[in-house]
Amino acid sequence: MLIKFRINGDPVEVNVKPGDRLLVDVLREDLRLTGTKHGCGIGACGTCTVMMDGYPIASCLQLAAMCDGADIRTIEGLAGTAALHPVQQAFVNKSALQCGICIPGHVMAACALLEKNPDPSEEEIRASADSVYCRCTGYIRILEAYREAIALARSKSA
Amino acid sequence: MNPRDPRLAQVDSFLVVGKDVVRADAVPKVTGAAQYVADLHLPGMLHAAVLRSPHPHARIVSLDTAAAAAMPGVKAVATGADTAKRKWGAFRPDLYPLAIGKVRYVGDEVAAVAALDPETARAAVDRIAVQYEVLPAALSLDQALAPGAPLVHEDASGNVAHQFSFERGDVEAGFKASDVIVEGTWESARQWHTALETIGCVARWDNDRVTMWCNTQTPFLARGRYATALGVPESQVRVVQTEVGGGFGGKSGDDNASVICALLARRSGRPVKLVHTREEEFLASHPRMPMRYWVRLGFRRDGRILAKEIKMWADNGAYTGKSQAILGAASVRHDALYKYPCVRGNSTLVYTNLVPTGAFRGFGNPSADWAVEQAWDLAAEKLHMDVFDLLRMNAVDPGDVSPHNHRITSCELKQCMDKAAALIRWKEKRRKKAPDREIKEPARGLGMGCSVHVNGRRSFGDWDGSSAIVRVNEDGRATVITGEGEIGQGNLTVLRQIAAEELGLPYEHVDITRPDTDLQSHSLGALASRLTYVAGNAVKNAATAAARQLLEAAAEQFKRPASELTILNGEIGPRNGSETDFRPVGAVARANIYKPGGQPIVGVGSFDNPSEFPDHNRYGNESGAYNFIAQAAEVEVDPATGEVKLLEIASAVDCGTVINPATAVGQVQGGVMQGVGFAMTEYFDWWNGMPTDPQLKDYPLPGAAMVPKLHVAFADSYEPSGPFGAKGLGEIGLDAVPAVIANAIADAVGVRIHELPITAEKIHRALHPGLYAGEKPAAPAAPRGGTWARLSAGKPSGARPFSPEFIFARTVEEAVQLLAEGDAALVAGGMSHALRRERTGFPQAKRLVSIMRIPELQEFSIDARGMLRAGAAVRQQVFSEEPRVKERWQAIDDAMEGVGHTRIRHMLTVGGSVGPLIGGFDLPLAFLALDARVTVAGPRGRRTLSLEEAFQKRFAKDEMVVAVDVDSPPARSGSSFYKYMARRVLEIPTVNTAARVSLNADGTCAAARAVVGAVSWKPIVLDLEALAGRPVSEKSLREAVQDVRARAEPLSDVRGSAAYKREMAVEFTARALITAWKRARAEKA
């Protein structure tokens, strides 16, 4: 079946042959957007997190057919040509990464939270960071990156 | 106490070293541009799938691949017969790339397929027919060591893969002189690296040479072993390191994945990609080696250590990999931590028919520390000393030599202990212990422990060196050429900083290469915490040589002696010269080339660890320097459940000069949390030699919510043999963590854990033996279900070629009609279908009918009477965003928190969670407590029934959920929901409970209901009519739920034993009722 959706603002049409093809496969294989990672296949690790209509979802559990008409955003769609997205910049500033395989998931989860709620509580930050595993950092720097992103966004809008 | 080392003053003057520069890999990693092995795509590339042994031990009677090879789209099939039939391995070659004759563990590679797409490759694997003769297996240390045990390898009698012993000093005399002796046995467990990127390779042959793009941490060592396994000369193999998505020892090139990938590429003549599925990573990567560790320590009355003895047996698994070296590290390393005058040891590496073990951050130290650091804690108790004082009194000092000739150079262990104690406020918090007190409330405790680690280790022959080339380009930028690589720890950044500092260039002017075995010279790679120290020294030496050449070139150009010149921030000029006297490095380098007989600036440097190759019995100074850590933890233990809450963990590290503070802190924080996982969350249930569900679901990693306050400090320390005084620190953050937590638990509630993992159940059992006195343990039963059927046939997880039709139904009636036609499945969020596809490989229905575009199922409303209606297609996140839910139906709001994250709540729907009628699910249980009604539609029309009735009678197969209605609760009502995940296993909790309490105006109970899920086939519903009209108290509510214990029919599984689940069902039902009651009271006020 032919599905149409927006990917990082651009319209795309993908012929999804098996009706149960997953969004993560469409992104990584059909569209070659490999920034979204495949970590566990069961929605547990969060490295495949992308935004669908403004919400974070596990693209490894998302049937692609159901994305017809949706607005999908991935890690590739965040940075402008001149500058990183504030959330990306925050992860760089705070050195909130090591091997980096989980970082696209963390950045997308953080974006999804901060776009809905630019001033989240510590609890909300923790819950969001908790939604994506990181095997390297011990999370402290990722939590700092959330706070840095909030500060960067604030100074940008001020 | 510690007079400041005068060399530390020079550290303060460094321009690049010690500064938080931007990591070399930061931007590509935050933009998704970084290329990991799974991201590679070559033209014509095939995808591989592997058939694995489903038996722990079996003879291969026959193997038929004809049907697989004949499938359209299949381009190559390989079995052991197609290999060079050569065993390979780091120390003891015992592993075939594909099994020959026998399989020795569940997961052993039997055959492999390369096909046009992964689905076809898996389907072809399904068609490979293997006949096995199942052999008796050795599934534990005890079974493997028993007389007459089945032999895992015929050439290893008694299943002993390796053994050594030592006695250094007079141990008998030491124990004889001891006033206090402690001893005990501690057991550790398999821990998987669980790098979020699994092991993988893309291989391509060009004529007789193969290029392997691998995520290995040790490209050169991998090349040598892969060449052996492939039966080709070493120079015919080119290994290129891709971005590595986490290593931790697990990508040290001891597994078969890359070799099989190269075999398939050779047979098909096309590039092949083979990336482990998460399941394969659990079945066939090489996790941490479990050890049974007996230790005895003897002390003089004043606390001075007099003697130590260990006996240790380690579970090698079916193949050896690096485990032989791990055995050594676990036996002798710890003796460089305290001033042991004499030690005796006997260590045995034992083959079992279990997944092979291997290197994992800590390399044996964590299992040794798990035992010995607890034994020291026990000793402190027996000596009536504060463990801090005991450890500090015995800590090694610079100049000490361990009984194994480990020579301590720089050492600030005592400073580390002081810093860790200060960070956690040890003295202030450490209370007097009252040993016989009864613990009723959550209790806090403190624990401490230390560890020592190497900086490189002579393991693979008598060399632990590194070499590097530093090239200064004609534009003034430098390139560091090294094959050591990056696995996420920040090594490339650290090496760039070292080169920049030594060259006098800004950090941004130094680039560095990734490993490509065709380009760089031999290197050992990321292991043994060696890179900062060993590779750092080599890079520094190469930079020194390049700087010398630059200065000599400048001398000619400036017409002054080189000794009068200096390089500063990218420019060369006279020492004490003015700014205008300086000339850019690029100009000097270019002028040195463009002249008759000119040449580029190329510095070469190497370094060999000033260490000794240990003998068979592990005598020899294995590293030129040692790093140290002291750690302290504070925990809170809930005696009602046994749950341990981590409050704070303080780590103070002596790693010499800190080259990059952010990276160094990150290494320690990350190591600590891996230690927490090792201690508390990471383990499987096993059945017949394999994990019952080898996926991340059953193997939860610590998440951000679990992270305590983590303090990290570094000692003022300077290692004379290190680059700019630096030592390594990659592993040491992890080593002592499990022991430190266990010591804190012992301090809190007096329970000493001897066997990893530390679980809430073990603590609960130790605190309440009476509750378990009448327990009749049930015989373990074989797992069942589609996943198990696939696993026990050795087939890979993931989808097979399958093309269900996908239909968006427009009305309920259309969906019902499609369902009635048969072979159709409803999808709402679609998650259950996706999960089934991944886990079983075989989807259910030929038609997927989405209900998400049926307008009436989208309804989410609260009507004038306050009734909540949620249509089947409503996403659960909607409940979280509606403030009235939190006000009136708190149980639903609590359940949303139980579901976890927005990511999952936005995918789960009302219909998807209510439809299957599973009490262990969160939302339906909350609905049940709130007397919800459910409307279903079927070919016979619609009907509305109570959810309770639905749970009793089930829905018909052709019915679908339309909506759920929940009435507004009466005045003075409260509700609540609890989800207890004893170890965070996903999907179904240990127990979940929900409750609702309504009060009369006088505060007596009007109505109360509690429901319990996950401990019986149907939820247990308690309508507590006996409470009606009576005053309510915590005591009366607790009494009212006691018969949950008898009504529960839990199964023992990875979430806890049946007996523990019963106790937790009672506890959390009581908690749910008490919370609901308190909320009802609060509403009245």
C-alpha cells in the first residue's frame, strides 16, 4: 500500500509492501535516515524514539501503515543549516554522550517534552530521560543536558 | 597529611590537558550523522541470519541446507563444512566459526544464510533441517565439576579449562598469628554488556582480500583472530572500525559474528551485513564470567591484615575467549589494594554448556571485589571497627609491592577514601548499630569499598605497547595516526588533547584517524583501561618527535638555535619573543617541504608498558601503573518489601592527571551505574541452559529514574610514567559497586547478601523467615508460547516474509464484519502485532484491521453527570493530559504513571489494553477498581457489561471493544493504583493493585473495593462489605486484605517466587487501600 506522510517537514510517499512493515524500517531502509537506531525491537530501549504528531513514539513498534497522514520528525530534522537545535547543542555543551548510539533517542525524547512543556519539573525531566536507556553515561549528564536545553531555549526566546 | 606533590603545579599550567574541550565526536552523534555498523549500506549488499543450537550439548547427526539454498533470494548458505575447520580464540583456541560435529551451548552457531533481505534470510534459516543427538549437559559449576560429568570439550578432562595456584609468603603463620579470622563464599552472575548497539559486521571481498567494517574495540587483535578463523594470511584481512555503539569488553572480537559474515560474503561474492539481534546478543555474545569465590582473611586485633587465602571457580561457559586472563585478574589484582603480607590462592576455570563468558569492564575485579570487599566489611564488624578506619589502616602506599610483584608507583588511595567519606558525610551519618533491633520502617545504611585497576596489561604476548604517528600538515594542523580507536569512552578526544598539549597547538588544530588495519601500525585497542596511559604515551612521544622536527625546521628559518624557540598556540617563535616575532606553524611546515630536499614533518613515537609478562601462576608486575578508587553508598531498605532505594554513591578516583574532566566524570558515573545493574537488576531466569526470554524485557538496565545522587571526585595525583601524569580510569568506576551496595544493605538491616544479584526478595526472605516457613517450592516448568517455540528450534527473532493486507475500517460495523470474515486481527496502537512479529517471527492474521480511523472510537468525554467515556481508539496519553482524571479517578492517573513513559502511553490505546482482559495490565485494573463498564460490538449487535463480568466471562472472539464508561465517584471518595515491579521486568509486574474507598460524612466507610492483578489468571476482586459503616484505620484496612494471600495463585518466575508474590500482593493491596482512604479523607477536607 502507498502511504503518505511528512518526514521532517517534507512530504514523502512510501510503498509499504508488507502491511506490517515498521516505521523504523521505513526510516532506516527505505528513506536511509539511519540516525534513528534499532536497539531492541520491543520498545524497551528507546533508541528508536521519533516524534509523531508531536509525541514521542517507539518507531520499532509503530506499524508504518498507521503513519499515513502523520507528521514524523527524526533526529535528522532538528538542526538547521547554520546551527544545531538547542537540545542538540545542550548535549554537546554538557558532553552528555559517550558511544552516542542512544543519543538520537534521548534528543528526540527531550525535544518532545520541551516542545509541549518548556519549563518541566525535575520529575518530568527524569521521567522523560528514563524513557530511553543509556548504557554509557549513568544519565547524570543527560539530565544536565535537559536543563541546559531549557536554559538555551529561554535565552534564545529572550 | 598529603603534602601536595610539586609536580601537580605544572598540571595547572597546561593549556589543553585538563580542559573540557568539545568531544571530537559530539556533533555527529547529536545529529544522527555518526555511522554505526548497522547504518552502512554497500551496493548489492546481502543480509545474514544465523541458525543456532537449541540444545546446550548435542551431536549434529545431519544437517540439510538444500531447501534453504533453493529459496528465491538466498545467495549463500554456510555450515561448518564450508569453513577452514580451524578452532580460534584469544588464549585457548576452542571455537569453530560454525559448529563441527557438536554444539556446546544454546546459541552455538550451526549454519548461516545470506539473502536479499533479512526476512528471506530468516525464512531460509527456518528451512534448514538439523538432526541432533542430545547429550547430557553440564549446566552449572557443580554439574561440570561432579565426578563423571559430561565433558564439554574432550581435551579438557574434568572440564578444567585452566588452573593455577600460588602461595606467596607464609600464609599458615599469618592465620596462626591472627586474632580475628573471617571467611565466606560469594557468587557472582553473568552480566551482559548490553551495549545498545549489538555486535555486527559488514564484509566485502575484493579478489582474495576481505574488508570487514566492524564495531570491534580491538581491530588489530580481531584481524589476527579472524584471519586464523577464515584460514587466510593476516594481511589479507582489513578491519575498519566503524563508530562503536558501546563496548565495555563485549566487542573484543571473541565472537563468531564477524567471521560468519566474512564467510558468507566470500561464498556469495557480494557484501554481507550481519548484525546481532538483541536476542542473539544475549544468546551468543560473551557476558561477564560468574565466579564462586571463597575468601578467608586474618587480622591482628588492631585491624592489621596478616593473611589472605582464596579459592575460586569460574564458569567459563562453552568456549574460553579471554576468560583465562580474567581468571588471573580476579585472583591477584586485589592484592595490590591492601598491604597483604602473604596470600594463597587456587583458581580454576571450568567449562560448562552455557553461553561463553568473556571480558566485561572490570575483567574479574568486580567478582573479586564482590567477595573480598564484603569480607573486609565483615571483618570490621568482628573487629568492632569502623570499616573506613580498617580499610584506611591497611591501604597500600606508593612504593609498596604486592605479593605478586605488582609495583605501586603513584597511589592516593587514602586520599580517595577521605574524599569519598567526606562526599557522603560518612562520619556524620554512621550511627551506632543496634544489632538486635526489629526493623519496621525503611532503614538507611552506609557501605564502603575500594578497588584497584591496571593501566594496560601484558596479556597477548610480551608486549603491551602502542605506536603513533603525528603528522604536522602544511596548513599547520596536525593529524594523529593511531589504530587504537574510540568506543565512546572519549579516547580520540583525550589523545588529541595530549598531542595538542605536546605540540603547542590549539586542540581544534589536531585531527585523529579511526582504526583501519591497512593504514596504522599494530595496536591492541580498547582494553584493560590502557588507552590514556599506553596510547597516550605513544602519542605524546610521537608529538615530541614532531615538535622537535618543527623546531629544527624553524631554527633554520629563524636562523636561531632550536633551543631558543618554542611552539605556542599554533605559532612558533623565540622564547620570550614578542607577538610579531611568531610565525604560524603551517608556514614553518610548508617552508620545510618546499625547498630542495625538503620533507614533511612526521613524528613517530611508541611506548611499551613498563610491566612484566606474568608467569603461569600470575607472578609479575602486570602494569606499569595502577589506578585506585574508594566508593561509599547510602541506601534505604524497605523491610515490608525488601526494596533497596539507592540514595547516594560517592566515588573518589586516583587516575593521576585528569586529561578531560567531563569525559573522566562520565566514565566514573557510567561505570557506577553498570555496577548498579550488575548488583541489582540484570539477570535472567534460566531453563535448560538458556535464558527463558532473552530480550531486554526480562533484562532491565538501570534507567534514569534509578540513578541516585552520584558524587565523583578525583585525587590530586601525578603518575610519573603517565602522559602528563595521567593514568587510566575506564573500568574502575564499576568494580566495587555491588559490594559497596551490599555492605550498605548489611549496615541498614543486617542482611548480608552472598549471591548476586541483590534482589528485594532475598532481603525480604532474610528479614521475615517466618513468612516463608511453610513454602512448598513448585517444580520449575518449561516455558511455553510462540517465542519459546521459536527459541527452542534455534531460529532467529524478527519478521519473516509476510504480506498481510492493511485496512482502515471506517465504522465499528465494518470492523466487526471484517473480523467475522476470519483471518483478521484488529490493530489499535498496533504494538501487540509488532511485538508478536519480532518475538515469534510469525504474525497471526492475513488482514490487519485498524480501528484508529473510526470516529466514534475516538470519543473521550466527561458528561454533565461526570461520567467518563473513553473510546477504544483513545490513546492512553490522553488520560495523563486531562486534569479532571487526576482529580476524580486517581487510580487511572496512577496507572498512567505505571505504564511508564509518554512514548508508550501515546501508543497504547484503551481498546488494546482492555480487549485482551489481562489483569496484569495497568489501565484495566484501575478501571476495575472504579466499577467501569465496557461496551462491545459483535455480529449480534452491541452490549454493555461491567468490566468485572467481562473478566469473568470473557468477550466472544468476534467481539470488539467500543468504549469504557466510568462513573463519577460519590463524594468523599478516593482511589489509587500501585504497580510493583520487583526488578522492572516489562509488561507484567510482580503485582499490581488498585483500590477505591468512599466514606460517609462521619468518616466511616461507605464502600471499599480492592483489585489485585498479575498473581492469578483473573484479577482478584475484594468487595470489602465488612468494612461498611465502620471506622477506618490503616490497621483495619491491612486486616481486610489478608485473604489475598490465600486467593492469589501466582507462578514463580523472573518477577519473583510464588511465595514472595503472595506477600507482595497483600502488602500492595493494603497500600492501595490506605492511599485511597487517605485521598478520600483529603477530599472531604
